[in-house]
Amino acid sequence: MRHLMSPLDFSVEEVAKVLDLASDIEKNPAKYAHACDGKVLATLFYEPSTRTRLSFESAMIHLGGQVLGFSSAASSSASKGESVSDTIRMISCYADICAMRHPKEGAPMVASAVSGIPVINAGDGGHQHPTQTLTDLMTIRSLKGRLDHITIGLCGDLKFGRTVHSLVKALVRYENVRFVFISPEELRIPSYIREEVLDANGQEYKEVERLEDVIGELDLLYMTRVQKERFFNEEDYVRLKDFYILNKEKMDLAKPDMLVLHPLPRVNEISVEVDNDPRAVYFKQVQYGVYVRMALILTLLEVNV
């Protein structure tokens, strides 16, 4: 039995197999419509989510399976003090596989240690978000045709952004990937990512504050929102929340084939006028997320179609 806690839990070759399977699901959805008949997915979301939770539910339903779970800690026995370990032991009696989101870093790992079913980390605090990373990789590979030889700019909240941390860890394994980190001083990439992931792999990167200065270099721009829920005080959030706003003027400085990704939800960091630009692919990204999660569920349940 395998779990998915980090994007590095899968080798590069295993990631390629998951993405190949996701691509086949995209092309032949009817082939997989009953692959999980009789299977149950539990979605244990201790933190609010729209895309990730509904994407997992959509994935299981499209595979012919069923879904149960809760969408907030307040609607679960966590509000009575039940531990994550006890909850997953109980859920293991009800379901075949579980997707867990939790505000505390490492909570899904704690659950996986005692679980009787595969556990997928659907986001833990500011730490990891491996299924979003697989979604990002599928989006890049499908639309760029490769995961190597790219320059990617990551813009916004790089300190607390778990999607950024997971994506950097995944992309350092591919050849000639150059990172440009675009953030205010207060939201720079954490030192552990810089030291343990980038420097340890001899990775080329630079850190800048102005998006306008580097957007013309990029093959990919990965925008993120400044996350109000990660801040300790309202004043800092208000000061930084509109630091970056991607608009038509900035897009005019970019390459004709640069792609704009965003893990969503969007607040103010991408102007709605950008939505009509063919380089804006963040809603396609959402669709790819369903295919990736379908492929991941099949892989962890060892279902062959």
C-alpha cells in the first residue's frame, strides 16, 4: 500500500506514468467510466477548499466510485477533540482511499502511519500540495510538450505557498529548468527550499521584486495569491495583498507563447482582462486536475484498465 505525501514520493519515471495515464483518461474517458465501481473515496478536509475537494470528488465519480467525507473541521469529530490518527482508523473501515487536507503541516503523514487505506495529502498548511503539483506538471507537459529546458517565474506568496514549494521540489529533477522567484522581501522563498532543494541540487535561480523586469524572459509564469489565512496580523496582509497584479500591460511584455498558470483561487493578482488571453491557462489547469486525480486514484488502488 502506497501513500502520496510529497511530489517526491514518485520517481520521475512514476510521475511520467501517472501523467501518461491522465492523458489517456483525457482522450478516452468512457474507457475509465466504471474502473472504480464499488470503491469509496473519503475526503477529509479540515480546511476550506473548493477546487481540490470537488476535483477529487469529480475524479472518483467519473471513475464510477462514490464519495463520503466532510468539508470542515467544525463539521467533524475534530471539533470534539478527536485526533487525526483516530479519525483515519475509523475512516479506514468506511472507504478504500482517502484525500486529506489539514492546516497543520505533517498531519496527513501522521494519518498515513496508522491508516489501513492509501492516504493522499491534499494540502498540509504551508508545506506540500502534491496533487496540485502533478496537475501543474500535466498542464506544462500537455501545453509546452516538455518539463525540461524551461524558465519558470513564480510570483507572489513564495513563503507560505505550498503549491510553489511542491512545484520547485518536483521541477529540480528535470534538466535545465531555470527558476525566477518574484516576491516582496517579506514573502521570499523559505531558506530551507533555497538551501535543501535549490542549492543542494546546484540549481540556477534568481530572486527579484519587480515582475516587469523579468516577465520577458519567462516560458511560464506561475502566479499565486497572498494568503490571508497564513498571516499573523491583518496589517501585513493588507500591505502586501495587491503587491502584484498581472494585467494586459504586463502581458504585452511577455513572450507570445508564455503560459500563465495559477493554482487558484484568484483574488486580485490576475486582472479578469487577462482571462481572454490565449496564454492564460489556469482554467485548463483545473480540468487537468480532474484527470490527474483520476490517474492517481487508479494508481494507488492498483486498478488496471
